[in-house]
Amino acid sequence: MRPFKQLSGVAVPLPLSSVDTDQLIPARFMKRSRADGYGGFLLHDLRFDEAGVARPDFSLHAPERQGAEIMVARRNFGSGSSREAAVYALVDYGIRCVVAPSFGDIFASNAVNNGLVPAMVSEADCESLLAALEACQREISVDLDACRISVGHHVVAFTIDPVWRTKLLNGWDDIDLTRSHEAAIEAFARADRERRSWATPRRHI
């Protein structure tokens, strides 16, 4: 994964609560190969009408929001089923950070494992960020080192699990995280063999 330290980019407001994984990627599109990309189906049924025509008032279609890398939404983002394809849709679209007051637990874990930052802010700070975006502010800066988000001169703090933060800062998956403790693991194993030699299977040549 690509390490995430700081990002300044176009942000898109999604002033909705409880956007679930079925809204993020409707199940009927999940037969598609991941290699073909899921980005075109992100929030499909909110972005398009029943005839497949784009809803011009939907935020992702606004000309000034094209190329968005950051999304700001309301609480309970990514609730619902555990489908990892919901994260694929966001990442394939180009979103690298979602800011919200709360996230579905499984969604947030899947997000981190795919390099997507789930930045949790207070309800009040979320509303202030949405208000800034609705007032034609286009860009947001996300600093994962400092755990803060800036919109112009307005700065808010966000929280993220410390282990997730370490993984994202380094671009690590779970195996990489384990390998980062390799020296300590080897030292423990060596000491354990000395302390409990009887528990170590003997090799027969």
C-alpha cells in the first residue's frame, strides 16, 4: 500500500447519515472482477436515477468536485454488511480519506487494510467542515502525523486507532505490521527455547 502521511486535495461533501455499504456499492455490481474497477459504481443509486441518468445535483457530479480524494460525511458511515467491495468502490474512485463522526467497525477495518483513512471527528466539527465545503471551499488538508484537518484557517482534530495510524503512515498491511516486531518475536522465541527446552521438538536427521 501507498503510505499516507499528509494529503491536500479536492474534498466532496456527502451530508448524509448512515450511508451503508449497500449504498456505497449495490450488491448487483459485485459480480464484476476487482481488476475491472469498482469506482464507477460508487454510490450508484444515489448518483443516478432508475434510467441510469446522472443526477446533476449530486455532489460527486459537481464540476468543482471532480478528482476528489477526500469525502466528508455524517455519522455511521459504512454501516451495514461487511462487504469489502464498499471500500474498493471508494478507493477505485480515488477517495483516500473519509471524514465522519463515526464508522461501521468492519468498514473502518477494511478501509485501513486498503489504505483508506477513516478520520473520526466530532459531530460539531463535521458540521463545520460540511459548511465550509458547501460555502464553495474546494480543498481540505489531512495530516495523519498530527491527526488534524485544515480547511483554510479552520483546523479540527480527528482520532484514529493508533495501530491503524501506524499501518497507514507506513503503508503496511497486517503481515508488514507483524514483521515490524520481528526482532522482538525472535528474542522471545530464543528465550522461550532456553526456558522450556523440553517443549521444543527435536529434529531427527
